[in-house]
Amino acid sequence: MVLRKQFWIILLLALSLASCDALGMLNGTPSPATPTPESMVTPGGESTPVPATPVGTEAPLQPPGIVTLHLWLPPEFDPNDGTPAGDLLKARLEEFSAQNPNVSIDVRLKAVQGPGGLLESLVTASAAAPLALPDLVALPRPVLESAALKGLIYPINTAMFSQESESWYEYARQMGYLQTTPFGLPFAGDALALVYRPDVLEAPQDWQALLNSNQVLVFPAADPDASVTLAFYLAQGGTLQDEQGRPALTGNALLKVLEYYQQAAAVNVMPYWLTQSVTDEQAWATFTAEQHPMLITWLSHYLAEQRSASVNLALTPLPSINSTSFTLATGWNWALASPDPARRELSTQLAEYLVEETFLAEWTQAAGILPTRPGALSSWTNSTLRGVVGQIARSAQLIPPTEVLASLGPLLEKATVDVLKAESTPASAVETALEKLNTP
């Protein structure tokens, strides 16, 4: 008798629970065991910034099984800007969604710097609105460094990118790593190069040819990062850190560079008024307005100018000091920001799809960007440009970390300016730089 009563009680409880679940489904409310799906955004939709989702806010419903990957890009990589490069990226994103029907891609545009910029948005979302974090984000190398040190991005686990791989340029491999940990997949590069007017002179291959040309070489001598001086200094074997990892300078290497500047200033190859240029844009303006024959600039600036200008300009690597080509490079990486391991795995697949060599070949050529992979450059259609860009990419090393530039850049900039303006001898400028570096 007792067993029979227990049986009826259990049966009634089961029927009651089943009816509650059914009623909840009819009302559109999922049962506690059913996860709430994410919101779906149609691939290729308008790329506009959207307000961050408040903490604790549930995402809108979307068809079951659909996963939305949130992609943050700077405006210059907008897939909906109507440019050939934008069209290629838009098509690539749509192809990924077509091959993965359960994946939708939502593109948001973020400025690189300033309020609401990439780094600030990552910091804010990570602290106050985790649901607003992107899954995949395009980060320039300096921002990647900061984001990794702040714990805002995660190491990327991919078999296609390693320190032993030969399918990447060395500068690009360096760009994706922080010490021995890969934090990004490099997809866009840039490097210092020499632009010249071939109807005025032949490309100078080394420092002596540059002096013998008796032609003005424009560069931003007052650049706070001293990128040009830094490139020449490193080409001379200069070091940036001591054995304890503290910022350091090699006196002999810096002295050779400054002595060369003194010689170049004496024959008007590097006149004192170069010290009026602080930025690459200012140097370009001077180069263009005064029709000077040579300019050290970033490769991307040359490629952009060549699209819109009819002026005959040519490109060549930086003049070598000791028959060895050397330049500095930087660029952009795809990075992972989602705290969810499953979403990071899917985002890694998207990143790998976006750095595939055939796609990178078309996209980097259309965007005027230094490729990160030799296989991508090999498909560029302009054979002359392909050859020069290949030389530049093979000789490029990653620009030093931000904290190193912050310590050494102003010292090198002052030494450069003082020598070019004849306000200091090379030896005195080196001594001053070393004293300031070693002063607590």
C-alpha cells in the first residue's frame, strides 16, 4: 500500500514539472537547462560603432546554433568603405560565413588612439562589460604589446605560426610574439625605405653613394622616436638594452652615425632645416613642395602616394652602411580577446583564414601594405615593385618595444638635431646622450 502511494506521488510530480516546461516554451522562456543564444548580425552589414552591452544584460535571441563573432577593425581596414581592399576583405569574411553556416560576423570600427580607441575600449569592456569584448581584434604592434601586458588578449594557438616557420618574414614573426609567446597573427606590415626621383639620380646603394650624389635627402630629423637614426644605429651593431634589460646605447655605433650626419650636412645632403620635420607627413610635404630628389619614409606612404599621383617616383631599400641591408618594420596583428576558450578557437580559425597567402597577396597589393608572408608577395603583379619590396621585407627587423623607444628615442632625436644644426660635435652629442641615459 505504501509503495503504491509513493508511485502516484512521483507520477504526479513528474507530470507537474513537464507541464511547467511546456508552458515556459509556449511563453518563449527557455528552461534553465537551455542556454540563451547570442545575437546574430548579417555578414557584410554596415560597419558602425555600437554601444557596449551593459554588464549582466542578456544578448538578443537568434536562431539556435548560430554563433556571432565580433570583429573590431580600425577605419582604414573597413570592409564596407567601397575600396578594392575593402571589397576583398568583405568578400573574404562572407566566404568564411558561407563555409561555416553556423557563424555570423559582426564588424565594429574603432579608432586606433584616443577616447573609444582600440586599447581604451578593450580596457573598459574587460572591466565593466565583458559581453561587449570582441572575439577578434586588429591591433597595431604597440597596442598589441600593451594589451598583452595588461592581460587583455590571449595567446594564439595555431600550427601555422611558429618561431621555426619559414612561411613568414622575420619581422612579421617577431611582430606576433612577445618574448616566446605568440599573441597575434601578423596580417599587415610597414617598413622604412628610400623614395627617389629616377629622372634626377640613380638609387644610392650605400652611404658613400649618398654622399657622392650631392642631392638632398629628406627625412623627419626631429621625429621623437628617431626611427631613421635608430635604423642606422642598429645597422651599425648598436644595442638597445644591457644585460639587465635596461635601456642602453652603444657609444661607438652612435658616434659613427652622427659623424656620417656631420659629413652629409657639410655637403648639403642633410641640411639643417631637416630638423623642422617631426612627422613622416611633414617630411613628405617638404619633399613634394620643394621637389627634392630623395626621401626616407614608410613604404605604405609611398604606395598610397603612387596610387593618386602621376609623379615618377621609385623605391629602393635604405642605403647600407657595410654592404648589409637593414631597415625597421612594424605592422598589425589579429589578436584574441574573448575569455571563452571555445570562441577563441573559432576566432583563431577566422584569423588563419584571413592570413592565407592567396588572399593576403590580393589584399596587401590592393591596400598598399607590406606583406607579412613571402608567399603573398610572390603573387604581386608588378614585378619591379615585387622585387624591391621583397628586398625590404627580407632585411626588416621589428621596431623596438614602446618602452625602449620612450627611453632612447628622445636621446637619439636630440643628438641628431644638435649635430645637423651644428650645435654639437658628434662626440659631444654621444657623451650627452649617455650621460642623460645613465642619470637616475
